[in-house]
Amino acid sequence: MKLAIIGAGAIGVTTAYELSQSGHEVTVFERRQTAAEEASFSSGGLISPGWLALHMGALESVRSLFPGPAGGSGLRLNRLPSGQELQWLWRSLRSGRASQAASQLIGNHQLTSYSQQRLWTLTAELQLEYDHCQELLVLLRSARDSAQAAASLPLMRELGIGFKEIPGDQIHLLEPALSTETALHGAIQLTGDEAANCRQFTLLLKSKAQQLGCRFEFSTQVEHLDSSGGVYLRTQPSTQKDPGAGAAQRFDGAVVCTGASSLGLLRPLGLVLPLQAVYGHAISAAVREPLDTPQAAVLDARHGVSIVRMGQRIRVAGGSRLGETQGVKSKAELRRLYQVLSDWFPGAARLGGGKDSVQEWQGAQAMTPDGSPVLGESGVPGVWLNLGHGAHGWAMACGSARVLADLVQGQTPGIDVAAFGIQRFAR
């Protein structure tokens, strides 16, 4: 089939590769000048089925909007929410009821685990080399943090997740560079989790997709999507100011992978999805002293902030917020990232150079009320969806792409995808 992919982030590029490998004629449309320029550009890099099971859940996200004394690592909102945000939060709260939340959590864990396996397969088969590190060490600052984490351990055992509980006085044996000045009660070592450079992988896989015949049209905005008599895309250069003046192209099908910006394309088709833009933040800086850097990926559970060494740079990421403006970085979130880095690895990064020596980043991530992506048929002939992964887009990218390719082929995917269908929002 002749297929269009809209969006060239990690989700779009992995989808393009899988469909190209399956023999389809694929064209990817991206409004930026190259791949992985938006949410995938400065991802924290975590590929963490264990951390997902330990902490993720729609109800937890809503509760942590208003953190108590122990803080909170979910979404943050420092102003009164708008009407649309309130509606989304209410749906998220309702999705957090025990039976439904557990079902979505297990589905997300299965997708993340499946995605990790697919990442390993692609890495080996294609001989891809990118920055990565093994294991994730979740730091627990207090007894209260440890008690909250302990509540999830039975589920983790049930799911077969490999982990070790590390007493506070033994953590420095695993991470010698960890500061001794910051109070630390304990840690959970997730032996099956890891971190990898999302942007590096995406650019490498883009090249492999091109070798299979996949075409990429960058600096190209998809203005309109029409499904009558086939799938028609009207596109124009991203820099053009005259909407509606672009060219129309016909395809047998299209896969929408553009996150929150998908809403404008889907609404004219009668598809109204409860997607909300959530803004993540990150800082990246050159390594100052290798001996002062973390050996594994490290995550501060209270703040939901990860610290990862990626090659010769340190990446600190977290700070998800509602109600922000695209392109306007939150000073409060950036301060929190710098503070968490200073708390745990004060000598790791070179922060005192010129204004361009540290890269500060903000990116929009589309999130559904129940915290699970929308994956599969849209209900509109020829239009497929692979979006709504929230902060876990990188962790779920390879698995979501393989599932989508199987569904397009009419084959049964490697995991149960009932939890990710668009039908769940019709209730």
C-alpha cells in the first residue's frame, strides 16, 4: 500500500521503518527540518517497564498535581486550570478507579516491555550504536517515599519485574559519585530498566528506513486530511503563510503520529480525542568530571527527575506541567532540575560556561486521561492512530510501531492491544 506517516518523532520514524520493512510505499511528512526535533529531541531517555509499574497511574498523576509535604512527581499546575483542562482532569480522575486503572497500568507495562524487546532486536539486527546505560536506580529520600514505593512492590513481583531493595547505607556501593550531603533513606534497583538516547536512535533508524525506500518530506506541514475516496493529504511548506494553498496527495492510508497537534487534523473527520499537551523539561550539559557522573540511570522518585549520562553529556529531565505555552520554558521547573542534579551529582556537569554551554529544553507531550496511548484504527477508513503516549513515547515507540504495522497488515500483534483502542473514549 501507499502510506503516509504524519510526524517524524520517535513514534513516526519507528512506524515508518516497520511499515517500510513490511513492503509498503511510505512517505513521512514532518513540519520541522529533520526528525526528532520536538518531544523526541531531549527525552530523558528512560526505557523503564519497572519504573512504569512502580509509579505510573492516572489517579496518581492527578493527586500529584497538588503535592503534599512529600512532593509529587506527576503533573504540575501552578494556576487555576482552564475549562478544557478541568474536563480532562475530571476524566483522568474517573479513569483512576481501581479496576480500570489496574487494567491500563498492566497494558502499559506490557507495551513498554514489548517495545524494549523490539528495540533490542532492531539494535542487534541493524547494528545501531547510540548512547545508552543499563539499570535504573530509583532514589527514595525519606521513609515516606520508601513506604509509597513499597505499596507497588507486590504488583511488580506479579509482573515479573526484576528489582532489588537497597538500604541507604549500601547505595554508594552502586553509585560511588552520589553525594553524601543529601538525605537518602533507600533505593530500588530496577535491573531490567535502562536509558538510551532517543534522538540518536531515531536519526539512525530514519537512515535505515530511507535505505528501504521510505521518503521523508521535511519542512512540510499537513494542513488537511480527507478520507473520502481514499486518503488525501493537503500539504504546504512549513514557512508558507497561506493556509489552503498547498498541494494534495492521495494515499491508501495515513498514520497520524503528531501528538497534541493531531487534534486539528482529526476533528474535521469527526474524531475528537481527549488529548492534553503536557510539557516536559530537560537540561543537557557536558560532563565535567567522569568520576563524578552516575554509572546507571538515576531517578529521584520524589521529584520524578532522571539523571543520565549520555556519552559526553549529562541529561537531567522531568518537570511535566499542564497549562504551559509551547516554547516558553518554566523557570520553576528548570530550577528544580538544576537543584536535583546538585543534590545528587554536584560535580558531574559543566554548568559554568557561556550561555550556550547548557541546553535547556521544553517539549509538548500529548497525554490521554487514562495515561495510555491511542493505537490502531481510528474508525475512519484508511486513517490509523499512533499517539497519546505522554512522557513514555520513547519507551513505547518501537513496540507501538510494530503493533501498528501488524494491524495494518491484518496480522495479530504480539501483545493484547485492547487497552489502547479509540473505542474506550466513546463511553
